[in-house]
Amino acid sequence: MIIHENFSLKNYNTFSIDAKARYFVEANSVKELQEILGNNDYPRKILIGGGSNMLLTNDIDALFIHVNLKGKWIVNESDDTVSVKVMAGENWHEMVLWTLENNYGGLENMSLIPGNTGSAPIQNIGAYGVELKDSFVSCEAIRIEDLQLITLTKEECKFGYRDSYFKNEGKNKFVITSVTFSLTKNNHKINSGYGAIEEQLERDAIKNPTIKDISNAIIAIRQSKLPDPKVLGNSGSFFKNPMVSTEVFNEFISKHPEAPFYKISDLIYKIPAGWLIEKCGFKGKRFGDAGVHQHQALVLVNYDNATGKEILALASKIIEEVQNEFNITISPEVNIIK
């Protein structure tokens, strides 16, 4: 392994922020990853995968470890289901396309989500009515305190909405090296009732969609709304959709009866953060090189040479305005690194 100094992370984060790491190394195997994690010459270590869920706000005095573990294979199979193990460094979308090429169902609604597979359980990523936990079996991870490779079950991962054990009690204690999914081989569950999927299928003249049709529809929808990070720096949805109590929801909806919402339970409602941000007038607005995307208010963008601090300042301004206007708190979905 080669440890680089003063290494630009511009090509390792989808915001294309030109921040520098004091040190940088690429780990291409579990053994290399264990070795560098156990190296005490670098007291602060930061792990990166696809760089899609992070905002770098400064040059960082730390060792950045790029988790570049590759590979995917079948570990168990029956007539109806297949268990697939995927290494952490595999690109998420490319992995989803691979499952569809093999007619394995379960991940198609999460097509075109940026990032790598290893970071997916941390966020419990999800889209269009489906979350990672729906197909998740287990993951392998290096326990940092003793460098042992262990397996964590679905129950141990404590998945919630864009949340998991790895963001709470397990934060900074593990490095995920692989994820195992249980996918269908036939009798696929078609999830087409969320968002604009049905409208897209109708435009495509598809009445009985396959899992591949669902994926294609979602790719079309996302491409129409979300900028390509290779063209315009961004991290996808910057904010989480807020979950509010019935009391807060009733007050909100009485003042804004036109607002979209999703009832999660008798006690919890989800309100689209994009709608709140758009109503505050931020959609399509530009502040220097930092801005809010013209087609999706959830997405903050780097038009050219915005710094991480400028993106963060815009996010803070949006949070403040939404709070003042609706008395609802929205929070970042991305990991802010200072």
C-alpha cells in the first residue's frame, strides 16, 4: 500500500469539492484494510467509498482510507430465492444492474442511487417505496477495536429511516467489508405504486412491468430530476424527509392543506423536505457557485468551484428558513466532515 500526502479528494467525492487529505491510502483487500486500521501512526482515520454521502468542509488532517474491495457472488440458492454477497467497494448502481441481468428481484427500485455497496447499510438507503433492509440478510465488518472480521445480522443492524446501528451505538466502531442480500428469482414483488413510477410506465406503454421495467422507469425519473454528479457536483438528496408527530402534522396540514405527506403510523407522518424547501423559494436559486438544483429542491449543487463551507452555509440557511416558515426541522442526510 502506498500512503500519499496532501492528496486532493476532488475525484473521490461527488460534490467535487477540492479539499485535501493530509494522508490517503487505498485498501484493496480485507487484509490491507485490517493492516491500515491497525496502524497507530495515524490517529484520525476517515473511510470513504464512492464519496456520494459526504461534504468536505476543509482540508482534513487525517488519513483517508478508500475502501476498494471488489467482488460479488452467489452464496446460497433455492428454486425461488438467491443470496448474493457483494463486496463493499462495488458501485451500487452497477451491482443493481447486475442483479437485473440475472433476473434477481428486490433492488430494482433503488436503481441509480449513487455510492458504493459498503456504505448502503449505514444509511439504510432507500427509494420509491423500498429500503435496503427489505432485502438485507447480513453484513461482514471489521470491528476496529480488535480488527476482527465479524458478521452482523439484520436485527443487529437496527435499521430505521435512513438510519442504522452504524450511525448510532456502532458509529466509528466498524468498517463494513461486504453485504449479503436475499433476492427473488421468480414471483417478483413489483413495487410500482410510489411516486411517479406508474406515470412513467404509462408513458412507456408498459401495463405488466417486469423488475427491469421498474428499474428503467426509475432511472428515467431520476435522470429527469437529478443532476449527474459527473456533470454537476452533488450528493443526491442532501436532506432527510422530516418525520413529525401527529400534533405537529395536524398544525402543519391545517395551515397547508395542499402539502403532500405520507402517513407512517398513527403517530408519525413524513413530509417531503423538497416541498418545504421549494415553498421557501430556494428551488433553482444560486448563491455564488453553490446552489439548489432547478428540478429538485432536495439537491444542493456545486456549479463550479464552491467550497464545502459555502455548501454548508447554504444548507444552514435552508434549515433556518424551513424552521421559521413551517416550524419543522429538517436535517442533512449527508455526512459533514470538518
